[in-house]
Amino acid sequence: IVTSFQPNLLVGKSVLITAGPTFEPIDPVRGITNLSSGKMGYAIARAAREAGADVTLVSGPTALDAPYGVHRIGVQTAEQMHDVVMSRIAAQHVFIAVAAVADWRVKNASAQKIKKDADGKSPTLEFEENADILAAVAALDKPPYCVGFAAESENLIEFGEAKRKKKNIPLLVGNIGPQTFGRDDNELMLFDEKGHLPLPHADKQTLARQLIAEIAQRLPD
Ligand code: CTP
Ligand code: CA
């Protein structure tokens, strides 16, 4: 574990980060989202910038300010996040997928606000799967160094290793602990081809700096 933060670790590198939740519309005034606050992704963007990288942050709706010196692009849906990422990925050295991307979008979203039915009948939502952004980036001809996140509720080590392999990425970060969403602290477990490495409980900015140092160490020259 690299405990002290070294600046300039990522000078000359471009880093693209996704963060926050996505929002999938049901109609013009309603939608489906999740409890991601964006705090971990924003802390990583800040740490990457501190390390000298050129940082782009593709963010779903959050209450956070863009970190100083970071180029933020706001999106709502998983599809928009996918399109923005894919249009900018070619120039990147590192891709860090921190966003809690909706796995499904509403297939029968309504262009008009859905009105209550006179007979009291409830609307039925149909879903279709969203593209997996991280998998799409990892499958590119010349992918950047890809880092994924996972929040597993059980069997973290087994599921973490399996998810890293399934996504075909060199580094996967597991959120440990009960409920990380919205909190200022966290506890992480890194999975790479050599095994797993814990980053013990700390505030998210400290963990973000440690993660950036771990990523910098693993980049090809
Ligand atoms: N991810 C992504 N695009 C998606 C879904 C997930 O880029 N459509 C990324 C997340 O940002 C995260 C990683 O994939 O870095 C793992 O997300 P997770 O939800 O844990 O995995 P899934 O593959 O969606 O599997 P499941 O939710 O069924 O566990
Ligand atoms: Ca998922």
C-alpha cells in the first residue's frame, strides 16, 4: 500500500472517470435512479488531478461541485453516459468506472406525463438492458488501463475476482462494508491478476489518493 501521496504520478496522462448515479426517465417528470452520491468518483477525479493528470469526469446527477481543474460533463441516462464515454475514450490512458449505472432503462417511457387512470389501474413498466460501458471500453482494440468498481453484499473476495475476470479488466475495486452510498468514508479491496489488497477504512479522499497511487504503479510505461 502506498500511504503517502506523491504528486506528479500522472503527469502527461489523460484519465476518464464516470461517477454518480444515472437517471432513467419514466415520463417527462419521473424516473428511476439509485442512491449513489458521486462522492467516491469525485474524490478520485480530484486525486487524479492532484497527481497531474488531465481529468474528464462524466457524471450523472449529483449535488457535488466539479473538482478544481477537472473537466466535468453532466449526463442523465446510462445511454448518454455510454455515448459521451465512447466519443472521448480514444485519447485516454486510464478509464475508471465508478458510476452506479442503471442496468435497465424503461422501454415504454411516455413522452407525456402519465395520468392516473380513472379505474385505478396502475401503469406497467417494461425494461430493456443498458449497454455495459466498462465492458465496451475493455473490449476496444487498444483499451486504456481499465478500473472497475463493484459493491457486493456478500462473498466479496470470490465475487470480486469473478467480476474482474468477467469484465476482462486489470483492476477491480470492491466496496467493503455495509452501506457506502452517501457516506464520506469507505473501505476498499483491490483485485488484480496477482490477488487482492485491502485499503483499510478511511475517508474517501484518502482512499482515492491511495487508489490513484496504486493505478499509477500499474500503468505500462
Ligand atoms: N458498469 C458500466 N456500465 C453498466 C453497468 C456497470 O460501466 N451498464 C460498470 C460500473 O461503473 C462498475 C462495474 O461496471 O465499475 C461493475 O458494476 P456492477 O453493477 O457491480 O456490475 P454489473 O456487471 O452491472 O453486474 P451486477 O449489477 O449484476 O452485479
Ligand atoms: Ca449493475
